[in-house]
Amino acid sequence: MLPTDGVIVRDPDILGGTAVFRGTRVPFKNLLDYLEGGHTLDEFLEEFPSVSREAAIAALERAKERCPGVTLDKSPR
């Protein structure tokens, strides 16, 4: 297993190495797609109950740290 951080992992045996939430087969990209599509974190968590709120928030915080200068549009769609 190739860790990218404590919450997100990449394993060639899980979805071909796609970055997923640790202990699940849920790609991190799914969370980004949900948020980009105007859905809430709660809606994502309802659809993917194997992902904890803490894991989702930690993954978003880690992504934010890796993308300095990028701001998220927090206006409602």
C-alpha cells in the first residue's frame, strides 16, 4: 500500500491504485465531484456511509494544504 497521508491511500490492488479513503473503496475524487456538483458534505456522507465525517474533513484539509493559493468558492449554487 502506498500512503498519500493518514486518511487517503493508494493501493494497486484497490481500484487500480486510485486514491481512496483508508479502509474503503470510495475514491477521494467522489467527494470532490459531489462538492463541485453543489452537493453538501452531509449528502456525500449519506451516500458513502463507510467514510466518516472526520476522514472527509481531514482529506479536504490535506488537499487544501497541498494547493496553496487555491480558494474554494463557498457561495451557494
